[in-house]
Amino acid sequence: MILKLTKRRTPSSILGLSIQGSRLEGLVLRRSNGSLQVQRTFTASLTLDPLNGDPELVGREIRNHLQQEGIRERHCVVCIPLNWALTLHTPIPELPEEDIGSYLAIEAERGFPYGPEALLVATSRYAAGGERYATQVGIPKSHLQQLEKVLRGAQLRPASFSLGIAMLEPAEADAARGTIALLPGDETIDLQVTCGGGIAGLRSIEGAVETEGTEKEIYADVLAREIRVTLGQLTESHRQSIRTVRLFGGGARGKQCVRELLPRLGSMGLDVQWVEHYGRDAFRSQPPASTPVSAAFSFAAAHLTGKKPALELLPPRTSVLRQFTARFSSRKLAWTAATAAAALLLVGGAIAVQQWELSRLRSEWAGMEQRVHELEDMQQQIRRFRPWFDESFQHLSILRRITEAFPVDGVVSAKTLEIHEPATVTCSGVARDNQAFLRMLDRLRAFKDVDELKVESLRGKTPLQFMLKFRWGQGGPNEN
């Protein structure tokens, strides 16, 4: 009997969605005769938070928006927010290819603040200056599970999750020419650095987008400064490969931002480009003429043309057959073990087994006795010299005080925090107004550990950008 395995057929249409905070954008894209056709587009503001709201209620709200637009497509691809992602940059040593995956898994377990069971990790590898690197992107599984429940509530079936900025600027587009890609949002600007055939950097820039009346304004000064900071965090070989800055979409504000960025970044040898529409060769199938760029369109078009995302973030599914097989196998193993244990107990006899076990343990002890004594001596040395080591966790104590000083409602937020030896702390951030900043300053001064608190700089009014500096003293903890 011959079994013929057929390749899974690529769908002819797909619903592309992009989630940014409470903003939901989407379109239905269809592929026909080598061309792509946009059938429906929509933009909606969600009243419920997709991450923290009840999944059934959020899903019902999304379903209502889809029904109002006449969208019946059930299969979808979703661009998740970049601020959900944690990133880790790891140099890859000279290892066989089959060992690199295990090495990166160990580095992820060491570098991420969550255990491997709580994160879904996707990896993008790149090379520069003869060295290999990997960018590992971790998304909390709780976020992805919440999103899957929301989509089920909206009667949608996700085919893939990824980051929108990664779909707009493919990592493998030009391995020799590095690029900084920018995607403006309602509150943040997503930034991606690609070079050496992979993703070398990902971050979400806050404070660069502000609301002016009913319009959104992009601050080119803030954006240029953050680009310079990002370049400063790269290695020299990576910086030398970056030649282009691309800003995707943004309408009139994006075009104006590019004009303002040109003189600021041109002196660094960077070519600033504004990408408003797709080119004719953007995908394997031709997009409609003058199609505006969007993360949802790029993801949907890549899926329809069979191109896999550089960062696949959809949790793997376990088939019903595999679950049943695993359950059956475990039960069978348990019965076999119980039967074998009973037979051994009856045939061998309790006394004979006990004597044999004691003889084996004596033999093992004779072989390890010397090493055990050496370990005991080592533990004594550790207990002897332990008081010489500092267990005050000074850096964590500083972070705790900073967190306690900042209000929980987010009216004052920190952007950078630098701790210099012996105990000098510099913090920069944004406050909604001067009153909120002063209240935070008073709370910080009230801590006995904070000495010589100085405000280094203040800029703007609403919002107010600040930088302050203080010395971490030796006072006891304040338990207010």
C-alpha cells in the first residue's frame, strides 16, 4: 500500500491584523493570477485592552468590528506589539552547527528574566566582521495565550504571529548593506536594525510621538538622538555596515520627519528614505499600484506568497493524535513497571534484595569517599570566608528605591538608569507635567539612602523631560 503525502496548499485569501495598544488595523488580501488584491480594509479603536481584558469580551468586540466591515475571512496572521518582546544579543563561538541551538537555549535561559517554560523564543542570526551573532526575541507565553483566546472569541484562526517591523524590512534583503527601519505608531516608534543577513537590534522608542490637537507629531530631534544611541550600542563592524534609514508610512507627518532627519543623520553618512508605497517587485506576486505600506499588508502578502517570517511567534500546536499517544504510552509504561516490581518482590525475596543493595552501596561509597571528604572541606572553607563577600545587592536596592519613588499611574516614567561606581546614579525620563515631577522628586529625597540629589537638566513642559543625579548613601532602609 502506497501513501501519497500532499503538500499543504497555500490559502488564496487571508486576514492581516496589526495590534498597537488599543488600535487595531486590518485588511483582507487575496492572491489571484499572480497579483494581490485588497478586498477590505479597516481601522478600529478597541475599548477593551487585548492583553488584560476578558478574552471573550475583547474577541466579541473585534468580531463586531469585522462584521460591520463585512469581513467573513476566518484565517488570519497577526502583527503583535513590539513592546511585548524581550531581546537578547548573543555572540556565537566556533561551534558545530548542530550544537548552536543548544548553546543559544542555554544563553536564553541565563539572559532572559523568565524561565524557558514561560517564554516563546525566536532567533535571527547574522554575521559581521567575520564573527557570528544571534538576536533572540522572547515573548511571554501568557501574552500569546491571551491573544489566542481573544482570537478564538472573535471566531478567528491564527496562522502566524510575528512583529510588524520585521515584516516590513526583511532581514535578508541586503546582507552587505545594513538598514535601520522605523515604523511610527500612535504612541511609540518601532525600530529595527538589520545587517549581516539578520536582525541586529529591536526596540520601541517612546517620547518621539506626541498628540498636537487631533494630529500626531513626530519629534525628529528625539528620534535622531535615539538612532545615535542605538548605533552606539552596536559593535564597530555593525555600525560601519549601516548605510540607510527607512521610515515606513506615517503619512504627511512621516514625510516631514524624513525632511528633518536628513540634515541630522546625513552628517553621519546615513541615507534617509521615506517608504510610502510598495514597489512592483516587493513580493512574489504583484501588489496593487500605489498600495500604502502597512505591517498587516506585508504580513498577509508574505503568507500568501509562501514566505515565512523571520521571527515566527505562534506557539506550536500539539495534535490530538500525539496527545492521545502520549497518554496511552504513559499508562502502559506505568502498568508494566508495577507488574515488574511485583514480580521482582515475589521472586527475589526481601532479604536477598536488601543484602545485595547494601553490598552495592558499600562498594559505591568506597569509590567516592575521598571526593566526599574533599567537598566537605570545601564547604567548610566557603562557610569560613562567606562573611567577606557582600550580599547587600546594592544595584537591586537602588532599582527598588527608584521604582518606589515613581508613581504607579505612569505620569512619570524613566527612560535610562545608569549606576556608576562607587555609588553614583544617573536617571533620565519623562513626566506629564512639572507637578508630577516635583512629587516624584520629594518622594526620592525622603529616602535615607539618597544623598546629594541634583536635577541635571529639564526640558519642555508637557511632557517634561528630565535628568537627575544622586549618590547612593549608606543610610538604613526607609520603611515608610
